[in-house]
Amino acid sequence: MNLTQLSLPEQAIFVLAALVLLVSFILLSQTRLTAAIHAFAWQGALVAVVAALVGWVGADAHLYLSAGLTLALKALLIPWMLHRLVRRLDMDAEREALVHPALVALTGTLLVVFAYWLVLPLERLAVTDTRNLLAISLATVLMGFWMLVVRAQAVAQVLGFMSIENGLFLGAVAATRGMPLVVELGVAFDVLVAMILFGVFFFQIRESIDSLDTDRLDRLAETEEEA
Amino acid sequence: MQLALVVAGAPLLAGWVKSVKARLQNRRGPGPLQPYRDLRKLFMKQVLVADSASIVFRAAPYVVFTSTLLATAAVPLAVRDLPTAPVADIMVVVGLLALGRFFLALAGMDVGTAFGGMGASREMLISALAEPATLMAIFTLTMSAHSTNLSTVVGFQLTQGLVLHPSYLFALMGLVLVAVAETGRIPVDNPATHLELTMVHEAMILEYSGRHLALMEWAAWLKLTLYGVLIANVFFPWGIGETTDPGAFGIGLAVIVAKLALLGLALAVSETVLAKMRLFRVPQYLNLAFLFALLGMLSFLILEVAA
Amino acid sequence: MPAILAPILALLSAAGALAGARGLRLLGFPLFGLAGLAAILSGLGHLLDPTPWSLVLPMGLPWLHWHLRLDTLGGVLFLLIGLVTLAVALYGPGYVREFEHGRSRPEALALFGGLFLAGMLLVVLADDAFAFMVAWELMSLSSYFLVTYRHDQAANRRAGFLYLLMAHIGGLSILLGFAVLAAFAGGFDFAAMRAAEVPLAWRTIAFSLAFLGFGMKAGLVPLHAWLPEAHPVAPSHVSALMSGVMLKVAVYGFVRMTFDLVGGVHWGWGVAVLITGSVSALLGVLYALMQHDLKRLLAYHSVENIGIVFIGLGLALVFFGTGHPVLGALGLVAALYHTLNHALFKALLFLGAGAVLHATHERDMEHMGGLLKAMPWTGGFFLVGCIAIAALPPFNGFVSEWLTFQAALQAWVLDSGVLRVLLPVSAAMLALTGALAAACFVKVYGVAFLGLPRGRHVRKAREVGLGMRLGQGLLALACLAFGILPTVVAGLLAGVPRQLMGTGLPEAGAQGWLWLTPISPATASYAAPLVVLGLALAWAIAALWLRRGEVREVSRCEPWDCGFSRPGPGMQYTATAFAQPIRRVFGMLFQIDEGMRGEQGRQRFHLQVGDRFWGWLYLPVERLVNAAARRVTFLQAGRLRAYLGWSLGTLLVLLWVAA
Amino acid sequence: MTWLWLCVFTPALGGLALALVRSLRWAGWINLGVSTLSFSAALALAVQVAADGGFTRGGFVVDAFNVYLVVLTSFVALTTGIFSRPYMAHLCHEGRLTRRRMRLYHAMYQGFMFTMLLALTTDNLGILWIAVEGATLSTVLLVSLYRTPGAVEAAWKYFILCGVGIAMALFGTLLVYFAAQRVIPDPEAGLSWTHLHALAHQLQPGVMGVAFVFLLVGYGTKVGLVPLHNWLPDAHSEGPTPVSAVLSGLLLNVALYAVVRLKMLTDASLAGAGGAQLTGHLMMGFGLASFLVAGLFLHRQRDIKRLFSYSSIEHMGLMTFAFGIGGPLATFGALLHMLVHSLTKSAIFVTVGHAAHIAGTQSLARIRGLIHTQPGVGWGLLLGVAAIAGFPPFGLFTSEFLLLSATMDTWPWLAPTLLMGLAVAFAGLFRQIHPVVYGHAPEGQRAVTANMIPVGLHLLLVLVLGLYIPALLTQWLDQATRLIAGTGVL
């Protein structure tokens, strides 16, 4: 399809979705924690706005609700919690060196391509006209996953995890105009609980290996058990 | 009847071999009847039994003697179809001899002397290695005769008349070698020696005296005769009596005596020219015997079974 | 009488465990004996009248209940199990009394002993694969617990582990064999399997799996390694059951599977079985000769005898496969006969060894000697066992080997020249085996029971109690009976091939009960009763004739020994010394570690004779598994990111596959 | 219906209540009471279902497939509760746990049970997802309960791996919803399993295929399929023993249950497009891989709980393989295996808990001579291992027997691999356990007050199931088989 046929808000949706993807690239390569947290907050906000716009275009009310939920949770609450944690663990200045930034980013783009290739046959089936977002959302999910793989820092991993959630939510909004309400509430609740637990764990990890570098959590391995 | 003859004749064969040997070594050895005198002397003597010996020691001579006796009973001597023949076929004969050997060896170990054990150990080794060769040789015969009953085998030989079987040649050689080993003659064992380290048979009966010793010796001679008769009658059955009437019997008797005399001669000669071999050469010797027997079997299967 | 009674009684005897430490003696063994009696009766019943007895228990799978069935073959096994069990039940109480105050209490013996017996009986009764496997593994598992009963020695633990492992592998391969048949039969009950039409290729696969599985249990070379480890370490009455009966159950399984279920035997299988059997027989006896631990030696002899049984089975397969049913039947009867015999005399010998152990707490023959004087009864029974296992007339071992020879000697009827050569050669190996076995038991008896005592314990040895003597006596009597009345026994056994393959031994008893003529009177005949009679007569005559006159009395004196000084116990020939020539001759077959140890002056000769197959088969397998295990650890290096990488990779690959 | 509510929501309320109860003694008993209540409700429910079939109401579905799992879950919850009351109390006295953590433990224990039962009974795929994720969240703190470095590490790995995995499952669910929208207009019903199952053949094969991959990876992580299994041994070995017992006995089952439910949908939709084998092949591949790899891992273990967690992976692999084969026989076998495996495995973990308590360590090298020190525990462990190794007359043999014959019918050349794997696993298990049970006990090793009732009960049940499967159970399993495989075995 070409954008010209779409109404302005729809075009806006695409733009914003593209921005979401961009943010996850930023997350991938952003090594300063605080900055990364900000980026994540922006991603949450973008997703929320997308949801709202989709709801406005498709004129169904409950998307507003879930948009608000996302905004509150992903754009405000969680980033705020993370900030507090980072400050309490005084790691504001913490920065983590990426091994091969270029390679990481390149792989990221490959993942995007893969997502597109995968989703292409599916998109034709979508009832909504915002179906192309499915590729973006899958890409975001995979990027989040990839971020978990390349970033050893616990907070960064949490960000990756959360951005996966963002991607999922985007997908839900884009492909199916959101999930049934009870499900979305449940998911939101789970995410919140998860975040709290993450917070607890930061301290537990910190006190066990006085750092948040998860690569140093390698006590439980099979390879060292040379019998 | 015939059994009694064998039993009576056995010492004669032994004596005959001895005396011939003496002649060959140009000594004036004892006459062929010497063994009888020995027996009489031994039977008269009082029996001494080592105080460490158990019941087995005292029972052994009788078991050895009787089992050998029974084995002999199954072998046709002068006449072919004995009433006793079907009781035991050739394998039972072998089994009975083995029984005798078993007790002989046990008796050897009973007193608890070093020599007894040594003799027993060696005897069992030799017999164990001899067994397959014997069986192989016998199989060759029995498979061509389709029977393991000796009288049937002999009968088969007679009926088919003079046929040159290459298999029989090998079987014969194998069996002769085995017989030499089994009866404890040179080059495997030397019945005359009491030199500690070379004894086999003698070492086992070292502690015996009196009638026990007599029985043991007698059993040994019986065994020798038995193998002689076996070889003679199975491979060269001609002249053996078909029926039990006295005439045939007489002829058969004369013939078999002649055959045995010849065999004894051959044995004596070989014992004079050969030297006793080391114990650990014996396996090779018996392998040779087994090889012959196996060749006999193969040549039978390859050359003759088609016929 | 209903065959189900025996296993029920066996299970009840397991309840003896509840009655505390003395329950085994007071409750377990009596029920054990009753179970044995029941087994004997129902076994004989089915030998006399071949109509099978069958029953369906509402157990197991909803759509596959337990089918039970007892036919002639099962009857033979029942008879066998019953006889040994009865003897063990008589023997046991005296033997286990000393355990009641030991560290490992006898409840376990009672419980698992009963389960063990029940398992064996149920294996014979089972008429569908599921019940068969359940009973089979019940047998293995409970016997494993019996093997590890004395688990405070590390060696016993190792033995138990090895035993259970190999039993399990064997069981799995049997299961697979059944599965192959079931795939064609469309059901797991034996009736369907009999009826099924299976192509030769799959038949061969099923046969190979059964051969592997049952052979492993029966202890065929090279899968025998567990046997000499496991059998000796169990309490002796259990060793008697394991060596005497359990191996036979494995033989039963093989016969059932090959001749009955798979059917349509191929002579090629026979060749494989024949060769394996010959090798096992020969190596078994050679390894046995090298042992000086009495029970271990007996265990190796089990390998030998199982080999002989499989020679017979191989002959049967060859003859059936080449269309000579009568000869095949002869081979089968010979094999079953030897199975029966081996059960009797091996159980007898193990009970004897147990009695010696009981009296002297000594398993090493190098410390025994002169036991015959101390324990005349045990000594006498043990002698019977030795003669029987050495295959000497007039005892039972000889008869079965004689039959095997007779079967092998019929090779001339075969068309294939290879087979014609193979059969006599295997027969020759059998002969060698027999002779070596004789040598081995001369050594055993001569060293253990004759000569002078070599140890303190042995000097203090006393004859064992009445029950233990009765148990041995029963088996000794059975050995003699089965040796003297071969015609009757062979006649009974001939019912098995008649039922399985449709041909019996028409000629076997044709000449009356006195004459055993397997093929025809002209071919071969053996009149055991007359032989015994002859022996007795000759003995009587000789004795009477010689005992006359004035030289009757015997006077004792010290041995002459070529005039050497009075021989002490130390001067006797030891078991190791006895076996030395044979060790020299067959040296290449053993892993011999021989030499002098210790510094000058106090040097000691030491000798270790090992089983070559450890190096050839077992250790390599273990190494292989360990290496593989080390390989896979890369999956789990302990780093979370690596794990996440695995997940992501998996996801992407699968997506790529799916789309 | 009331029974269902009672059964599912009692644990939820109980969990909330326990979060408030301060007294330790009471907490333990309340925990027991709640479990008992839920279990009896489950029994009543089962009887009701047996009487007049399953039902779908109020967003819940109860059919033969999940009812027996519900009973199983609540039963294991009960027996583990029986075990854990004195055990945890003892740990608390030893000072390894503070009172606050004990409260956390009890609350979370019931919370976990709630999520399990919810996941089993809900009709809504979304709620299923939420429940499974909830299970992760409720157990992750239990895994790190000891606060040892190892425990924290294990918990973190468990959290991240399962969280991410589950996220994938959510995406899969999303795709299913996406496919559903074209056939089910009502958005609320779009995730109802019953509706989907009814119309599954119309669902878009392409979407469903991709969706299934996401779901398999997602829930498969929780099942512990190689190579997604890495969290499992850590979590099992570092967490408290009752937690390991319920994780191994229940959580894995529930995850597998989810996979199977979704497989049914996917198969139905793929059947039209011809590629019906996709799901089966995927599951067989995963199953076989997990089975073999885990079997090899067994040989290298040094920690007794790790050992048995690998054995769990192995058995889950076996079940996955069986479900992958499909067909009535294999399915029946797999269902039976789920039952007997979780019974046996939870019993084993309970015994292992006592063993570790006796020896004061979890290291296989230092636990010795259990039979001497405490025959009950020793025999329990030995028999449990014999059962888990698939020895008759224990129930696992039955299921493995069925599985093997099914393999023989469909994939004959896979059967030898299966047997080899079984042998390897068996050897690995026994070579480790043998010295632990037998041999001389080290000096000063004392018997402890062990409550072997749960173990005995479980093993007895497994034994009975090996000898005779009651008609009621047969009926359930057969109905479940019909549901999953189309045709039954009877």
C-alpha cells in the first residue's frame, strides 16, 4: 500500500512505529544506563501513543484504556523505579562496554529483515489496515531478545525484557486492536510484579557478587564439573 | 569270557613290551611274564596307607580298576557282536576312562604330597588336550560308519572290505599319538622312571602299596591293551570272529594276539628311539594329533562323503 | 493342580519379611518349600499330559490383561525350579541363622527371595509380552537386591551395579524384540505372535534381539562379565538359585522366543548360536580354571555350561532350519536335558560351597584342604556334584553331553559342507571343554576337600546341620537319578519339541526303559543302569576277592613322598600351581599380571589373572559414554547470555523452518 | 462448578491469608488445611466429571484431559505440604530462614498452586499465559529463598530465561488471536480454547504454524526442553526441596499441558494445508534431543538434586516425544507418564530432601550409606530410583512400554535410539545413587525425623498403577486420548 491513501493519523502511526524500532536500536547500543532508561521510557510513550491513535482511527474505546495503562506503566512507573534503583545502587555513571557495537547493530538490522520476511505472508490476512506494524512489533521483540543476549548488565537486561513487552503490546495493538481486556490487565499486572521482583533481585545479586554484571553469575555450570 | 581273557592278557602285553625294549637296548631284561610275578607279590604284601589319606584314597584303586574294566568290556576283542557291546558305545568308553582318570588324579592329591599334586595337574592337562583329538579321530570313523557302536563300526569295516580311506590314515595316526599319550608311554611319560620331575602317572600312584598298587598298575596295563585292541580291531578288523562259535572265536583270538604283539613291538621300538619330551612340548605333540584327526575329518568330508 | 499356586505361595513367602528377623527361617523358607513342591507337581503334570493350562488375570493394561499359560516347555522349567527351590528351602534355615544377628538383617532376604522366585515362575507362566517383561524385570530387580545384600564391601556394590545395568540393557533388547513381533502380530499376547506372518528379515532382527537379551542374562561370552561378579557375592542359597535357576529362565526365554514365537527358524541363526555357545563353553571353563575363589569358580562354570546348552540349541536350530526335524528335536532335548542337569548339580555345588563357607567362613580355596574328613557328608555330596559337572558316567552330566555329541555326529546328513565341518569342530571343542572341566574339578576337590588343612578356620571346621545336608542330599540324589534313568527323562523332555515343532523322539525309548537309543539302536545306544550295575559288580568282586586272606588289615604310616621329610600343609600343590600348566598353554586368552613383588629377601610371588573382555568390550563402552557426556556440557557453560543465545537461535531456526 | 471454584480459588485465598499469618506453627497447618480443602474439592470435581462429563462455563473448561491433572496437582500439593511443614520448620530452627521468609514461602506456595490450577482449568489462552507467567513469578522468590549466591544466581537465570520464553509464548498467543479474528468475530471469545478448537480447521495454517513455534519455544522453555532447559537444573538444585518437588512434579506438567492444548489447535488448522506433521515433528525432535542430552548429563552430576532435575528433563523429553508421535497408543502412554512421573519424581525429591538433611550436604560425593543410617530413607530413594528408571512393576514401565510399542509401529528406526537413551540414562542415574544408598555411613551421620508417609503413598500409587489401572482412570485417560489423538485405545 502507499501511504498517500492513508489518513494523517494513520501515517502518524507508521511514523511512530518506525520511531519505536529506532528506539530499540538506541537501546541496543546505548551503554549509559540512565540514558538507556530514558530511551526505554520514550519507547513506552511512543507505543502508548500508537495504541491511542489506532484506537482513535478504529474508534474502539478500550484501546484508549490500554494506551493509558501502557503510558502509566511503561513510560512512567517502570522508568521511575529503574531510576530509583540505579540511584540507590549508585550506578548512574555506570557504563558497559559493548564488544562489537557495529556487529551488534548489524545483527539487529538482520533481525529486522528476518522479521519482515517472516511476517510478510501473514500480513495479508490482517483485518486491520495497520497490519504492517506486525513486522515492526516482531522486530522490536527480537531486538529486545538480542539485547538480552549482548548486554550482560542486569539493568540493561531488564530493559531488554521490558522492550520485548513493548514490542508485544505494539503487536497486539497493531494486529488485533489489542487483546481482550482481562488479558491486558493480567499482562500489565504480571509486568508490574516482574518489575518489583527485578528490583528485589538487583539487591540480591548486588549483595552476592557486588556487581550487576550477570556474566559473573557462572557458578552453576556443567563444564567446570570436571569429575 | 573274553573279558577275562583281556584282563588276564593285559599284563602279558606290558611285559612283552618291556622285554622287547630290554632286548633292543641289548640288556637281558625280565621275561614277558614278569608282571604276573609283580602282581602276585603285591597282592601278598600288606597295605600301607598314609595317615593323611582319606576314604577317596582307598576307594580310588577299585574305581579306577572297575571303570577301566567296564570300558574294556565294551570293546570287541576276538568276536564282533558281543552281548555287552550295545551297553556302551565308544563315547561311553571314553567317559569311563575319564572317570578312572578323575579318581586317579584325586587319589594323587589326597595324601597332600607335592608330587601327587604335580602328577595330577600334569595328567589332567595331557588328558584334556588329548580328548578333542580322540573324539575327532573317533568322529571320523563313526561318521563314515554312521554309528558310535564299536561292533557296528567294525562290522561296517568288514562289510565294505578293503577300501583305502585317506581319512582313516589320518585318524589312525591321530589315534596312535593320543593312545601313546593316554597310556603314559614315552615320549609323553615314562612308566619306568621315578625321577621326580619327569613323573606323571607314577607321581600319582607314588603313595600306593600292596593290592592298591597292584590294581592301579593292572588298570594301567588294561588301558594299554584296550587302546591296542581298539586300534587293531577298528582299523584292521580282518580276522575277527563274526559269530561266537568256538572256531571263529579261536581264530579271532589268535589274530588279535598277533596284532597286539605287532603293536607292542612297534611301541617298544618307538620308545627306544624316542626320548621323553618336556612337559610343555606335549601340547604341541597333542596339537599334532588333533591336526591329524581334523585332517582325517576334513578329508572324509571332502573326499569320501560324496561316495 | 493349578500352576498359579506356586507363584502365589512364593509371594506369600515374601511376607516372611513382616515377621521380623526370624520370619525368614520360620515362615519364609517353609512357604518357599511349598512353592517348590507345587511347582514340581504342576510341572510334572504338564510333562505327563501336554494339554496347556491357561488363565487371564485382570491386571496390567486395560486392553491387555495378563495372560498366563503353562505348556510342556513351561512344565520342564517348573520341574527344574521346583526341585532347586525345594532343596534351597531345606538348606536355607540352617544357613541364614547366622545372619539374624549380623548387620544386614534377613528381612530383605525373605522379601526379595520370595519376589525373586515369584518372578521366575511368572516369567515361565507369562503368555503375553507385557506380563513377561514385568515378571522378567521383577526377577532381575529382586535378584539385584539379593546380590547387594552384603553391600558393605565395595566389590559387591560394583557387582550389583554391573549386574543391574546389564540386566536392564538385556531387558530392553528383549522388549524391543517383542515390539518387533508385536508390530506384525498387532498385539502383545503370544498367541497373536505365534499366528503372525513375519518376513525373514524382521524374524532375523527379532531373533538377534532375543539372542542378545537372553544371552546377556544367560551369561554368554562376551556378555558374561557380570556373572562371575554377581553370583558369588550373594548368599549361597541365593547363588544356587541364580546360577541354578535364573540362567535357565533366560534359556527358557530364548527357546520360547526363538522356537515358539518367532518360528520358522533359519539355519544361519543356528550357526551363530553354535559358535557363541562353543566359545562360551571353552572360555568359561578356562577362566574357571584360573580362579581360586570357590564360588567365583563355580560362577564361571555356569558360563561354560550355558555355553554347552547353547551348543545344543544351535544344533537344534541348524537341524530344524535344514529340515531334519528329528535331529533338531534331539538337539533341543539334549539342550533341555543339560539345562535340567546343570540346574541340579550347579545348585548342589553352590550349596556345598555355602556349607563350606558356613563352616569355615572361607571362600578362598588356597586356605582350604582336608575338608572331607571334617565334613564327610558335604564332602560326599560335593564329590557327586563334581563328577556330574565333569560329565563322567554314570551321573547326569554325562548323559546330556552324550546326547549333544550324538546330535553333532549326525552332521553327515547335512548338505552344506561348511556345516558338516562346523558341527564336529564344535563337538571337539565340547570335548575339550569337558576334559578341562574334569581337570578343574579335580583341582577343586583335591585342593578343598583332600590333602591337609591349609588354614586355621579349616582345621576347626565342623559338619553342617541336618537341614543343610538334606538339601544337598536331595540334589545329589536327583543327579544320580537323572543319570541312571536317561530314557525316562528324555522321553518326558521329548514332549517339548513335539509341542513346539511337531516332532518328538520316536526312537528314544523304543528299546525299553533300559536302553537310550536317540536315533536308532544301530547308531548309538547307552544303557546307564547296566553301566552302574557293571561298576557295582566289578567293585564287589574285586573287593571281595582281594579282601580275603591274611593281608586284610591296613596299617597307617606317614607318606613316603620319595623319601622327603614329612610333608606339611605348605608343601601341598596349591590351586594356582595346579592350574599353572594350563595357564601356560592357554596364556594368550588371559590378562596375566605375574611377577615378584617386594624388596630383596622378603619377595613374594603375585599373580593376577584377568578377563580379557574387560579391556575388549566393557571399558571402551564406558569411555565412549563418558566422552559423549563431556561433549554435551558445552550446552551449559553457566553464562546466562549464552543460554539466551541458545533460546534466540532456536527460535529463529524454528521460525525459518516453520515459515 | 462450585467444586471447581472451590478447588481453584481456595489456594488463592489461602495464599493471601498466609501472607498475613505470623505464627509459624499455624502457617504450616493452615497450609495443609488449604491444600486438603482444594484436594477434596478436586476429587469431588473429578467424580462429578466422571459422572456427567466435562463442561465449559464461566471461562473455565473441564474435560478428561485436565481433570486428572487437576487432581494430581492438588494431590501432590497436599503431600508436599505434609512433607514441607516439619521440614521448613526445621530449616527455620536451623536459622537458614527468617520468619519473614517463611511467611513468603507459605504464601507463595499457595499462590503457585493457584496459578497451576488456574492454568489447567482456564478456557482462555490469554489467562493460561498469565497463569504460567504467574507461576514463574511466584516461584522465583522461592528459588532464591536461601539467599545464597547460588540461589540468587539460579533464581535470576530462572527469571530471565522463563520470562523471555514466556514472552515469546505471549507473542504466539497474540498470533493465535490474530488468526482467530477472521473466524471468530467476537473479540472476547477470540482466545477461548473451546471456540478455537471448534473452528480450528478454519484457522489460517500459515499463522498457526508460526504461532505454534513461538508457543513451543515459550512454553517449551518451562517444560525444560533442550536447549531451552538451562534454568531447570539450577532452579531445582538451589531452591528448597519442597519447591523442587512441586516444580518438577507440577510446573513442567502444566507447561507441557499448555503445549499439547495448542498443538491440538495447530494440528487441526494445519491438517487442511497438508503440513499436519509440522507440530509432531517439532515436538519429536525437541523431545528426543532433551531425552538423550539429559541422559548424558546424568553421568556428570555432583549434586543430588541436580541429578534428579536432569532426570526430570529426560522424562519431559520422553513425554514430548510421545505427544509428538501422536496416535492413541503414544498419547495414552504420555498421559499416563505425566501422572506416574510427577508422583514418582515428587516422592524422590522429598526423599532427597531427607537424604540431604541426614548428610548435611547435597553433594553426591559426601552422601553415603543411607540404608545404614536410616533404612526408610535409603530404601525410599532406592525404590524411587528404580521406579523412575522404568523398572516394572512400577507404573513408569507401563507408560514406557506403550511408548516403545507406539514408536515401533510408527517410527521403527527410532526405537533403538530410544532404548539406548534409556540405558544411558539408567546407567547415569544408578552409578550416582548406588554409593549414596549403599556402603558405610560416614562417622557421626545420624538419622533424622523423617516423614516418609508421602513417599510411601506416592510409590504405592505408582506401584499399583504399574500392576493395575483402575477403570475410572482408564476412562479419563481414554477420553483424553480421544480428545487429543482423535481416536481412543479402548
